[in-house]
Amino acid sequence: MRSPIHSILLAAVLSALVMGIPAPFKKELTDIGKKISTCKMAVMSNKLEGKSDELDGFEKELKDLAAKAGVTESDSDIARQRGAVEECRKELAKRLAKKDASAAAEAARTAKSAEAAEAERSEQAKLDAKKAEHDAKSAGEQGSVDELFKKTETLFLFHKEEVIAIDTFLRKVNKTENEKEFLAMLADGMKAVQRAKEILPLFGDRKGLQELDRRNADAKECRFFSKIGFLPGIIEDIERKRLSGRDSLIFSAGHSLSALKSAGEPRLAGQFYDEINEIFGVLDRLYPGDEKVTSEKTRILAEAKEALEKVSQRIADARMPKDVYSGSDGAELRDTMKNIHLAKYPEDAVLRIVITAPSWIEEARAEIDPDGKIIGKVYRFIGAEVATKGKEGCTVCVYRFRRIWTGRGDEFGPVELHSIGGGYRIQEGNVTK
């Protein structure tokens, strides 16, 4: 092991090298934090469009920054900003859910209004409409202009309120830019789309609609001719967006599958598995019989089930490494590590501590102090794994501990927690194996 004086000289050399590098990483971390705060303020102001993608971007920036800075993603500064991203994501989900509920309620009111209008029509009007529909299909353009107008007017009187309600609702659906809101409204509006497709062929004679617009003041006032003309285009746009929504939901299911495969414990893996099933529940309701939905559902659910089983098997196979520490103070050092863990997680029970290095590793570093000055420091590092038992079972925490040179001879300060690694789940019976 090098002497502290030798390490200080090495730190001085490192300091000279550091002065040539770009701006400190903390400035970049601060910039990311500002963007996260700006995003959260937008979410709190209900500016929700695109925020999920922004949050994904922030997580990637933090991951890349950790790699550049040579620290783990669980470093306290990185972890704090990741916590801010997660907090913002939860607020975003809550507000999106609230908007979805409002949209669904509005759709239900619109559908109820259309049903009420249908119920008010007289039995005689229904009989007349059925006769007019039959005559319009068979006669075509063979009848006179007056006869064609009369038939079109009969259809108008019968379908007027329904067409207006369908047109109003589908225009609102088509103008909705938020994908989740769109799908929520469309779930209750598919009957309106189908009904519009049934009604439009009845008004296929453009000449009859022109006569209706010219002779009937009520039809002209409500712009019935324009509504019939624009409805096919609106339906086409909705169906295009509907397919886009399908692909987006399938992508979300694939994203959850990736998260499931990398999950470290059954509880978390189970949550992702439930998410996948919920997504395909929505897809089955919105896209019954769709070949792509059926194919992707079969593939993704099969992979998800296999991944869920692998997570459980990985935990069953987990074992702790051997303790290789050769120092005479091993028992005292493990007690210190135990107390450090319990200070962070007082509800845990510490089952076992394994020190994964034979001795402390000394390292000199050049660092920047709060005043922006470059200073040299000497550390001693050592790794350990701490097996604990909590409410959700047993977990092995992967730690790196440190001691900092005091500047006096061979004297170093107390043991401190330096960083936290990934950790892993383990069965209690395997802790001592």
C-alpha cells in the first residue's frame, strides 16, 4: 500500500491533468435539473403534450452523464434527479388520468343525447323513413326532381338530429390531439362511426341533397348538405388515427416487456406483466379481430410469461460471494457497515455481511471544492455486500465504502458509505450458502 505522502504527490499530478478538461460535471447535472423543474412546472399547468417523451429523455441524459462522470446511476446526485423525474412522471400520469375521465364522461353525455333524440321520433316517421330508404335505393335517379327532393327531405327529417349529433361528436374526436384522450373518446364513439357509415349511403344522391339545401330552410340553416359531405373525410381521419393509436399501444406493451425482462424481483416483474395485460385488454376492446393485435398479443404475452418465470428462477439461484477480507479488524468493520446500513434503512434486519476485497484500496484523486478550486484527496475504498430482510423479502445491497485521509501520517477518517450498486434479490435460505 502506498504512503499518504506518495498519494498526495499523485493527486497533484492528477490535479494538473483535470485543469484541462471541460466544465465540471455538476454544471451539466444542474442544467438537467433545471430542465426537469421546467417540465414539472408545465405538467402542473396541465401542459401535458409530449412530457412523457421529455422525461424519457431526461432519464437518458442522467444515465449518459453518470457514465461520463464515472459514477453509478445510484450516485446521490444522479439518484436525486432521477427521483425528481419519477415524481414528475407520477404527477403527469395523475393528470392524464383525470383528463381521460372527463373525456369519457363527455362522450357518455353525447351518446345519451343522441339516444334521446332517436326515442323522440314518432312511429310514423320511422315507417316513412323505411319506405323512403327502400325507394331511394331502388329508384336512383329515375324519379323526377320533385320526387327525389321529397324522398331526400323525408330522410332528412328522420335522420337530422342523429346526423348533427354524430357530426358534432366525431369532429370533436378528430380534433383531439392527445392520443390517450382520443382513444378514450373513440372507445365510446365506435357506434357513432358505424352508424354514420350506415346513414351516408342513404344520402348518396348529390342532386337530392342540393335540392334539399335549396328548398328546405331548416336543412340550409343547419348546413346539412355540408355535414353529409364532410363526414366521410372525418371518418377516414379518425380511422387513420385509430390505427396509429393501435401501433402506439403495441409499442407500449413492448416497452413494458423490456422492463419486465430486466426486473430484479417478482413483485416488480408482476407489475410489468399486469401492465402488458391491461394494454392488450384495451387493444382487444378497440380493435376486435385485428390481425396485428392478435399476432403481437400472442408473441408478447408468451415472452412476458417466460421472462416472469426467469425472474423467479434467478432469485432461486442467487448466492452471495465469499468473504475474502484478510484484515484483523473484520468483525469490527462489519459491525460498522451494518450500522451504516441501518442508519439508512432502520426497518431492515441485517442477515449477513460479506467483504468482497482482501484489503482497502488506496486511491488519489483530483477534485473541485465548493469554491471551484482543484484540490487533491486520498481515499481508501473497499466493497461489501449486505444481505437484509425487509417487508418484501430478502435483498442483497452492493455497497462501496470509503475512508478519507486526514492529512496526518497514515491516519484516515471513519468508514463512510461511498456508493450503492445494483443489488439483487435472494431467498433467505440461500444467504449463508
